[in-house]
Amino acid sequence: MPSFFHLASALVFILIVSHSCHAQQDYLDAHNTARASVGVEPLTWDDQVVAYAQQCSSQLATDCNLVHSHGQYGENLAAGSGDFMTAMKAVEMWVDEKQYYHHDSNTCDEGQVCGHYT
């Protein structure tokens, strides 16, 4: 199964709008640190899905309307500018939802969002 980052049950798709470029290792390291903390195997890079992500992000860039593609991969979208939005910051924003998530019941605290984390 091709994957942008290979996940057991889902795929995380990242769109970072930034003035600087980040190496693929930045994305992997940020995700894999978070995954290791909960005993989930590390992610790997897949150029085929990177091409899909590039196609989606090019479409999103035409109107700056961050909407999910509803395509073959799951995705988390994040946007920012300047030094604020780094690979680590995007992952941190999603992982911050962990505090509201209950793994045993696969539920989220009422009124909170956990979908980016899960």
C-alpha cells in the first residue's frame, strides 16, 4: 500500500504553507517522536504519495481554501506563514489534541477535537 507516511490504519497528509522549505526528515522526525511516545511504529516516506500530496496542495493553493480532498488518503491540513509554521509546529498542533483523546474507548472529550490526533 503506497503511503506518504506509512501508517497502520490511516495516512497523515501535511500541507505546510511557509516561506521556508523543510526537509522530509523534519516531518518524519516530528511524527515519529510523537508516535514513539505511544508505542506506534515509525513512519516512512513514499514519493508516490508525495506526488499526490503535491497535486492536492497545488489545487488548494489556487484559492487558499483548505478543504479536504476526500481522496484515497486521509489528511491533516495546516497553514501558516513565516517562521511560525514549521514541520514540528504542524505536528505539535495535531498532537496537542492527545490530551482530549481516550484510547481505550476511542472517544474524545465532549466539545473537544481529536480527529487530527487520531
